Amino acid sequence: MAVIELQDVSKLYGFGDATTLALDEVSLKIEKGEFVAVMGPSGCGKSTLMNLIGLLDRPTHGTYSLNGRRVDRLRSNQAAKLRRDTLGFIFQSFNLLPRLTVLENVALPLSYTGMGTVKRQKIASNILERVGMQNREYFLPGQLSGGQVQCAAIARALVNNPSLLVADEPTGNLDSNGSLLVMELLSELHKVGNTIIFVTHNPELTRYATRVIYMHDGAIIQDEQTEIGKVAKTARKQMYNVSRSSEEDDLAGVSTLMKALPSKPSVRTKAKSRKRASSKKPKATQKRAKS
């Protein structure tokens, strides 16, 4: 059974002459454990598709089934509960609350389940450790780098243990190092069984995906199975001039992920440093000793 099944889904905005067709009879199936990239030019309907899949909006026409359950006509409170229990949504703009610590931001979704404060923070701390951010849990979002903030946002999306992660351009506001950090983290989550759908404009990031969907004018125009570690053929050939991925690219991503983890110098190293420093005497002292 497919995790996601859209059948002839359309989305209209506006009325009369001002009507805009954002999605045009889109049909799509995504199986459990897939890592799907969605590509296309600005305004092609990628974000609208993500909002529908993430239950932040509902289609004008067509049907949407999530884990075999019809969800396109749920009431607002029903959709909110299902979104809380099943989905993790990662936004381009992070959407962390600036006056709450990282730990408090990550624990926030659990407050809607009626869980106690101590238990919420313990679960949030465990998730932050999983994404390499435990040493930053009492920082405010403004004290973090862009990549670290997005990692915190991913931790918040994971705190309810969702079966599906939806990411709308998760690297759109990040530099190259931040992008690698986030994509390596999503790759690790995919390896442990999460189903992930993400939007990107960067063909290079398709090497993390198992499947790439191309959109244009509100419709899916191509659906390509890809090999992890290689840039999708259509993305490289038709959209951008992207060099082939290499072993160095993979190592750069892993290196960026490892840099996010705290490292402490050993006691032995510190002791050697102190011993080395104490063995050196100032030149003036040495001269007096000779005289």
C-alpha cells in the first residue's frame, strides 16, 4: 500500500477571471521508504503540492489518501491531529520561535499531546542528540548558524516520530556547508526507514534521492528513478550544467555532518600541552642562569 496516493488532484486559487490553476490533475503514488526530490521552475506548483501532502491545504478537485485513508475532506481539527501524529514538516524559513531555546522549540509539538514538561524535554533532548545538536539545546535560534537552525527544525519535525517527512526547500536559505549538513542528516534519516519528500532547485542535491519528480505549470511532466550518489540524468541534462558527483563530494558531506558534532580535547593532550609549555623558559631567564 502506498504511503501517499494522489488521484487527479487540482488546486485553484482565486475566483472568476482572477483564478489561478496551481495544480492541474496531478496523480502521484509514493511508497514507504522512498526519498523523493521534487524539481521545477518557480511557480510550477511544487510548494502547493507539498502543502497538500502535508495537510496544510486541501485540493479543489481530486482525492488524496494517506496510509490508505482518504484525507482530502477532513475537518480542520481532524487534519491537525493527523498532521501532528503522522507528518513532520520542514520549512525553508525554519519557523523557530526566537525567544524560546532550541530545546523548548523542539519540545513544543509535544505540548499539544498533553505530555508533561519533564517528559517533553527529555524526548526533545534525545532527538537533538540524534541530529548532533545536544550541545546547543539551551541556545536561542539567533545564536546558531543557518545549518544548525535547520537541524533544530528537523529535530522538531521528528519529535512526534512521524512516518513521513515533508521538506519544502530545506536548503533554500543555507550556504553550501549548511546545505550539505542538512542533506546528510536527511540521508541518515532515510537510511533508518523514514519516507522523505523534499523540494529543491539544486540538481546536485538529487544525488541523495531515490526518485526525482519534475513539475511544470502545475503538472508532473516526468518521474525518474535515480541511483543514490549520482545526480539525476534529466536534472543534469535539461535544467542545469552540473558536474558528475564524486567520492570527494560524498566525503565533503560526511565531513560537514561530523563537524556539527562536538569534539573535546583529551585530558592527556591537555597535560602534554601544559608540560611542553612549562619546559620552555624565557630567553632572559636562560641568560641569567648561564651568568
